[in-house]
Amino acid sequence: MNVSFLPMEEYPTELYITMSKNQLRVFHNCLVGFIERWPGGDPREQAMIDDLLLETKRALLEYAYEDD
């Protein structure tokens, strides 16, 4: 499965990452932990992390749908 992360408009490059379901779960858990311990700072960075988290959730749901 290809997971695509489309950055905010300021960052026009697209990034495609291929991950197994287990790798995606680990990545998702890392993002969740990072958001929980967010020290503050640039709100655009937090928005980008939120976008990554949303895309990983979507990809995990796709995996769950494919498994059924």
C-alpha cells in the first residue's frame, strides 16, 4: 500500500511512502504520542502533524477494510 502525505501549500512537494500494516501502526502510534506530548511552538507544525495523523488513520482504515 502506498501512503501519500500531501503537505500544506507552503511545501509543494508530495511524498509517497510504502509501509506494511504493522509499520503503519507503529508510525501512527508515534504520531499520537508526539501530539500528546506536544511542547508547543509553531502552530503550522502542529497542523502538519495533525494532517499526518489523519492520513495514517485513513490508511489504517483502508487496511481494515481490505482485511474484511
